[in-house]
Amino acid sequence: VPHEGEDLIPQGRADALADSIVEGGYASLVLDRLVRQTCQVMDVEEASILVRDPTRWERVITVAGCGHSADAVGSRTGADKGLSGRVLASGEAGRSEDRAAVPIGWDDRVRGTLTARLTDPSRRFDKEGLARLSCLADTAGAALQHTEWRAELLSALPSALTNLVEAVDERDPYTAGHSAAVLELTAELGRCMDLKQLDLLELEAAALLHDVGKIGVPGRLLRKPAALDEREQALVRRHAVFGAGLLAAVTGLEAVANIVRFHHERWDGCGYPDGLAGEQIPMASRIVAVCDAYHAMTSDRPYSRALPVELARLELAACAGSQFDPTVVECFIDLQPAMERDGYGLLAA
Ligand SMILES: [Fe+2]
């Protein structure tokens, strides 16, 4: 039996995965629905999903549960305990008097279990029941695999995409470094707005790539030292949809593409490309919009001089509720003194 040590998954990725499955987000919603379905399909009142703790392989975390098991969600125990421990060790489905457990595998390893429990003492699990439970466990495995891929991909993303971003910045020398600055501001704001680890990774990727679609905009428009006419404006505006299209073609970046598509939407619905309003606009897009505008205002542009930091802040506050989500602006302004202390103000100045 190979020794499956703690360093099986690199720490950063393991943390991202652990966060995403334990503390909420997409995967926990899927798993939560899955245990409910298990109760329905198996006609039982209790079901739970245990997964090996990616940071400590000898422990398991209860990542989803319904019935009595719901109370255990988030708790950790030894991976060798009880029926679930036997299933984890053997990789085979197992039954006890009132329980049935099947392995959940992904990445060619048994990494969790799905357990159903009967509360009616006159009933027993039969082979057919075990087979049904195995089908449900396969779905759980696929969801967990997907989550892990997403976390892995996103953690490897910044280096892979830096080249692309540099290519955009080169076309538009006035905004060179803009993407990196928006990334810094956005990451800080996202953390202060309590985004989950995986959402933060997506937000950061989107911040870095928000203007990637500008590689599809004629360079002379990007460098034009005067206001753009209507036709030119329409061409520049295409960068949101164009960038989203580029990113959506990359497996795993679908959510990032979505954030990029909507980074020029306005809270009042008067933005582009789709005229979404309020909470229809993804939170991450609303965060990028504020940081993007702030950095643009505080930088020298082909058509305008940089605003002093205080004026830019007043301008953001004036546009809260019309252009921007007021909550995001409020959080950004609260964060400002700390950011300036850390040198973000200098970066923008
Ligand atoms: Fe943009």
C-alpha cells in the first residue's frame, strides 16, 4: 500500500481545495444537493459525504450531510474510523447493520465516502441499494475532481497569462502596468470583502485579464490623445465581449470570462455590453469596475491628466449608486488609508 503522505498535494493548492469544499462555494452546494438526493433516492433520512483532508491525509472532513449528519458538517475525524474508515482503506463498498458506505474516488484514488443510514430497524441495504449509492458517489467524485482542477488551474494561472497581459500593455503604452495595478487593488478589496479563496483566485485572474480583449482593438484608438467619436467608442467597447470570448475558450476560465464580460456594466443598468443592473452584475465584475476606474482616474491617460488621489476618491463616492455598487465603493474607500500606507497610493500617483 503506497504511503499517502501530507505532501501529496502542494500546500497552496491543498489549502484552496480545502477552503472551497469546507467553507462553501460551488462545490459545497453541489455536495449538499447530492446528500439530499441520496436521502430521496435511497429513501433514508441520513446521508453524509466524508473527504480526506487534503492538508492532512490521515483525517477526514465531513463536507456535506443531511438528517442528523448535517450537524457534523465541517468536523474532522480520523480517516480510519468506523465503516467509512474501512471503505476508505479497502476501496470497496461496505454495509453494517444500519449503514451502507461506498467509496468516492477521483484522480485515481479513493478520497472520500458517501454513507447512507437507515433509521427504520426493520430495513436493510441490499446489493441494488449499494449500486445506486455508488452511482451517486460517482457524481460526487466528478464534482470534487472539477473543484480540484479549477483550484489547480487558477493557482497556476497568473504566470501562464502574464505574457498575454504584457502583450496588451505593450499595445497601449499609456496604460502599461494598468492591469497589474488593478490586480493589486482588486485583490486587496476582494480580501476585505470576504470573498472565498476560490472566488478570490477567479477575481484576481479577471482583474489581471479584464482588458485582454484590447488586443482586438486598433492600437491607434487606444493611443488617441482626444475623445473618441461614437463609432470609435463602439470599437473600443467591444473589448469586453472580445476578451470574454478569448477566455471562455480556455477550459476552467469560464467564470473568469464572465467577470471580464461584465466589467463595464453599471449599477444603474446604463453600462455595456448587456446593460445588466445591480446584483445582476457578478460581484467580482463590480469590484473590478471600481478598481479599474480608480486606477484610470489616478493615472495619466492619452486624453486626461491624473487626478489627485483625494479627488478620485470623491469621484468614486459621487458615482456610488449610479455607476458603481455603493457597497463596493464604501469598502474601497474604507480600505484606502491602509492601501496608501502600503504603497498602493504611490503606485497610482
Ligand atoms: Fe476595460
